[in-house]
Amino acid sequence: MAKVCLCFHVHQPIRLSRFSYFGIGNGDAANLDARYFDSGMNQHYFNKAADQCYLPTNRILQNLLDENRGKFRFSLSITGTLLAQAQKYRPEVVESFRNLCATGRVDVLDETFYHSLSSLYSDLSEFEAQVRMHNHLVRDLLGVSPQSFRNTEAIYSDRIAQAVEGLGYKAIITEGVDRILGWRSPNYVYRPAGCKDIRLLMRNYKLSDDVGFRFSAKSWKEWPLTADKYATWLSATPGQVINLFMDYETFGEHHWKDTGILDFLSHLPSQAHRHNNLSFATVTEAAASFEPSDTLSVPSEISWADAERNTSTWLGNRIQRACFSELESLLPKLRKANDAQLWEAYRRLQTSDHLMYLSTKGMSDREVHNYFSPYKDSGPYDNFISFMNIISDFKNQVDCKIANAPAAQSANAGAESGEIEKKKR
Amino acid sequence: MLGWEFPPFVSGGLGTHCFELTRALSALGVEIDFFMPKTSYEIRQPWLNIYQADWNLLKPGEMQLDVLPTTYSGYGGASTQLQFNAKRLAALSKSPGQSKSYDMGFFEAVGVYNHIAALLVEKKHRERPYDVVHVHDWISAKAGILVSKKTGLPLVSTVHSTEYDRTADLWPFGWILGVEKDMVRNSDQVITVSGRSAKLLFDKFGAGKGKVNVVYNAIDASKFPTHKEPMLDSNGRKAKVVLYHGRLSVQKGVEFFLKAAQKVLSRDRSVKFLISGKGDLLPRLVELSFDLGISDNVMFLGYVSDDQLKRVLCTSDVLVLPSVSEPFGIVALESMASGTPTIVSKTSGVGERVKNCIKVDFWDTDEMASKILSILAYEPLFEEMRQNSIVEARGITWGDVAMQTVGVYKKAIWTRAASSAALAMI
């Protein structure tokens, strides 16, 4: 009996404004939200996604949960930046996610609030802070307490698994990367190297991408893909867990409604239940159902992105690495300045999407990146200039704050804030 | 093929284009007779036959002097480059059959060249038949049209630029526009060097979509050194250098470059701006650099040869092509080949071809200045653009251009054959 483990990843970044070199100021800006982030653009994209995907797909999932009386279960990983924007622009989206969770059959995974790359910093305390922020938000808004973890874009390594175990999570998910699995199948539960209890689920990229990428491709020999056919494939898949992890925007945004993607989803549970070797499980349930079949060691980071399945999507070139290390190196200053508004802006700047828009990879990947980039008319260099100008301006804001705080007080405040930060976690 | 110039005898990009194109075509097995105006030099290359249109190549009976065009002398925007060409053509006036007092104006020179070239091509065609006649720009169009009409040979024309581009659409010269329209109408296939140029042919010349082909220019990147030779200021520190290279004319948007320079200098007083090239706008630009208060930081280099350009690029940190209207803009490829980060206006055709440059609106001098400052300020950006530019330029080869050009030749031959077959059936 194989568990079908669906996990939908729901995310929207808080997009940046275009920022000129001449905009770099000396640090006396009052409102950093308006200065760095394009609320008009963010609202536009959020509304679009809410109307095309979140609301209609949530409705379908709610019906499926109600109709299938406990037999249909799945997981969600929802970023903090998405929930924060939902609260601001479309509270009914938060409400509908909350209703899904209220059935008790939906598992929400934790991650970094800001969909950041903080798991790659040499000091992991910022990563841990962002995970705790996410945990608080999910408990407050959705009324559930996450037990499992999914890092930004499934970025994973032994080091990250160990840190996540240290935070008390029972399971972590990542990509079923061939070079890691070797002869092994992604359809089993694994144990991360150097960990005691936490379990690892690996994405079945073939079956996940059949839905996520290929569903509407008319040149694909399996097109059109029906729920019936797909359930037959699932049933014929050997192993214990079939991990189908995909972007939530697959339903209605990446594939438009008229491709039949929403009908596919509506019929998937009933078609799967026609096979008596299939049942649905959340990530937490699936991980707990089976003993780990082997230990997997992942010394350097993998992810689910691009053909390389590593971090090159965000850190593949000089301009990406420059922004990343500028941001990482600002951390001590942020602690010193200890200002709520600076922290919030700082963390929003860490969202990985900003780095993805700077990718200069070859054509096939570039197309994917361009598809997601909100800055249609501009390339990676323009995006870098705007982003680096913002970072430069932000540094000035931080320096200004530190300089303006009376020395003694600032030292005290720094110590206190450190404590508050710790308590928050 | 009919052109206007050929290395080492060049004043603009047309000569280099014909040099590289014919060499690459010949590598594909295309045999080329190349016709150009008479110069006082002998020009030879192993991959083609070059004929300099000269009365001496024709017998007295073949000259047909009565069809010479009437005199045009009122070309208001005539650039020094064209005048320079005219001087060169004066050699023609010493040919037999012409009185000594014949004052050869530029347009007459073009007319005479086209006249002689047409007769020569026809004569050569009778000796050994051609498959296609290929002309470049209006300047050799008349001859191509004439030959094509007389012999029935398919005509291919390359539009490197139009009168609308050269005058920034401000005072297009009607007679040249007429020749250009004539050329497009009479060509079996037309080649443009960018999509925006093709669009102009559709919109303004009413060209049929079936006969316009976009074939972008290319670059022999191996000719460009990629190292950097820092220019040192008076204190021995490396100066940051921003380069403009091209004709100094309205079309090229050099004034916007200077206005952006002023804005850059408002943030960073140490930046140097080089303006290389000559043109009728020079006095106005010098004046403008004084008016803007930036004359200390702007250097006018005057005419810079191809070889000198390679060295100037080595000392430059950014090249800007701010053209108001640019069919292609090959200097951007040269800059990229040399590993110099490149900014081009959105109204430049080259921007359609390359990915690793930054595109701005020519009028948005704030944005232009912001991008210049950013490239100068952020080392990782400079280095990333530099490396990617070099790699991309290496992939933009004349071999590809020749392959596409042969495709256009074939199309021209087929359409001509198909239409004569259709005619025969009637």
C-alpha cells in the first residue's frame, strides 16, 4: 500500500520597486516599505493569483476534503510573505486556507517566513529566527502547529537537516536528486546523515513534473493527461511513498483553467481510490508510517530548481553572490541598530526571488526565470542595478540609525534586543 | 555584389560588412564579383574578384552617356563621410568621355558609379552568367535595379539604414527616399539588419512581408583584445572611462550621452567621457560640453580608426550607444567582443540580437546615468557583464550571416523562377 503524499507550495514574494542610483540617500528615509517595495505591483500579482488559483483551487480542495471523509489528505507549505500579503490585500484567501486546515486533514509545513536563503548563511541564527516567525504566523492565522519542514525551494543539505532537527521538526522534504539517490528510489522514507529522529522525504520529480510542468504541453506524448491515467501510473509505482510536491500556482496560473487542470485535481482522489493499493497521507503522516530504509548524505546543497538541482539558480553568478553576501554581512549591523522597521525591510530583501531575477543562465532556464520575473522589460543586469542600489541605500539607513543612537543606549538596546529575539524564538 | 567601399578603403561600416560577408560567403562556395567605385588603389582579396567601376573597362560604344542622372546638389544633411567619398570619386571625372570642367557633386558621383557598374555587370553577365545580383543600400541600388530589369536576374538588396534613420526622421531627403523605395519595390528579396528596420520597411515603404528577411550583423571577435589597459589620471590613479564611438550626428543621440555625462559627474567627479568619431555635430557638442560645465571631463578624440578603436575600448569601462534611431549599431558588438560592458538605446537594432547588454531609452538620461554609475560602482556587475559579453560576441559569427544570406539568395532565385513559370503558363 503506497501513500500518495501531495504537498503544494504556495508563495508570492514582496516585489521590489525599481530603484535608481540617484535614489541612494544618506539614510533619513521615513517609510522603508514605500521606499523599497512596489505595493501596486504586489497587489496586482496577488489579486491575479488569488482569482486564478488560490480561491478556486481552495474551493475544490475544500470539497474534496468534505466529500472524501478523511480519506483525502495533503500538505501545504505557505510562505510568510504570501500570508502577509493575503492579510493585506485579500483576507478571504487567509480564511479559505484556515478552513482547509480546520478539517484536521491538512498538514502545514514550516519554512523561513521570507522564503529566504538564510539556511546558507554561516551563522544560522537568522535562519532560525525566520523559521520561528513563520511558525508563529501559521499558528496565529491558520490555527495549526507545523511538525514538518520544507526549506526555501527545497534547498537541502546535511547541515540544514541537522539544524531543522534541532528546531524539533519530525520530517523534512527535498528533491529526489538522482546524483544523491543513485540506485535508490525516491519512493521510500530516508534518514538524513548525522540526524537521529528526523525523517526525509524525496520528491518524485518525474510524477510531480508530469502535473507541474508537462500537463498542458500538447507536444508531450501523454497529452492530454487525465486523472484516470495518472492514478493508474501512481498505482503502478513501486515503493512506499509517492511524493508529489509542486507549486500551488500549477492549478490555474502555470496551467490555465481551460487546460483542464482544475478538473484533473477534482477527479484525482476518486480515481486514486479506485486502486486499492493507494491512499493519501500528509508529509508528517507519511514520514511516520515507515521506518527509514537508508541514510542519505548530502554534503553540498541540492534544491528542486533548474536542471542543475543546486543553488545556482540564486547564486550562480557574480552579481547574485554579491547581493547575497552583502545582505549576509549586514546581519551584525542590524542587530546593533535593532529597529523593527529595518529588520522587516532587511528580511524582505532576503527573499530568494530577488536573486533569481538576476540569473544569467542559458536559454532554457532563462525562459523559466523570465516567465516568473515581474520585470518584463529588463534583464538580469537591470535587476541587479536596482537591487544593489536598494541594498546600498539600505546600508546607509542602517548606518544612520546606528550613528544617531546614543552610544551607551545603543549598546544596551543591542543586548536587550538580542534577548527579545531569543525569547521570540 | 555591388557595394560602395571595401577595405582597406573604408569610411563607414559598409566596407567592413562587405569584407566579412563576402569572405564568409566564399567559404560556403559562393563565387563573388564585387563592384565598387574607382579608387586610386588596387584592392585584391583571394576570395573574390573586385572590379572598380572605371570607364576604361568599357568600350566607347558601351557608355550610353545620355542616361546620366541630372545634378542634385542640395543635400542639406550630407555628412563629411559622404563628402569624403565624393572627393574620392573625383578620380572618375578624369575618365575619357568627360570634359575637364565637369564638376562632380556627390550625387553625380553616385549616379556615374551606378551607371558604369550596371553596364559592367551586364557585360560580365553575358560573358559568364550570374545567379543573383546583391546590392547594398541606396548608393548602389540604381545599378542593381537596372541590371535586374535588363537581364531578369533576381535582385537581393540589403538595407543597412534608410534615410529616415540617417536623419532621425527630421529632414529625410526625398530623392534618396525615392531610390530606397524603388530598391525595395524592385527587389525579389530584401535583407534588413534588425527587426525594427524591417518594421520600418513595412510601415514606411510598404514592403511585402514575404520578401523582408532579418539578418543581423556579426563580429569577428578574435580581432578584439579583451584585456584592460587602465587610463591613469594625473595622480596615477585609474580613471573611470565611458566611451561613445560613432558618427557625430543627430541620429546617434550624442547629445543625450553628454546630458547623461553631466548627471554622472554630479555623483562622481572623477569619471572621464571619451567621444570618438567625427561629424557635423562636433561644434555643437563641444559647445554643449561647455554649457553643461563638464568640458574638463569630456575628451573629443576625432576620427578613430578600427585599430585605434580596439585600443580605446581596452581603456574603457563602459560603452554607450545612445542612438535615436539605429538600424543595427555594430559598435555594440565590437565593444562586447572587447569585454567592455555595453549600454544601448532601446531604439537600436543590436539590442534585439544580444542579451548581455543594458537597454535604456535614449531620452531617459537619468536612467542612462544611473546605469553608467552602477556599472562603474559595482565591480561584480562590471565583471559579470564583461565575461558574458565576450562569450556572447564569440557566438555571433559571419558564418551564420553567410548561411542566412545564401538562404535569402535561394528564396530570391525560387520566387523569380516561380513567377516566370507562372507567366509562361499564361
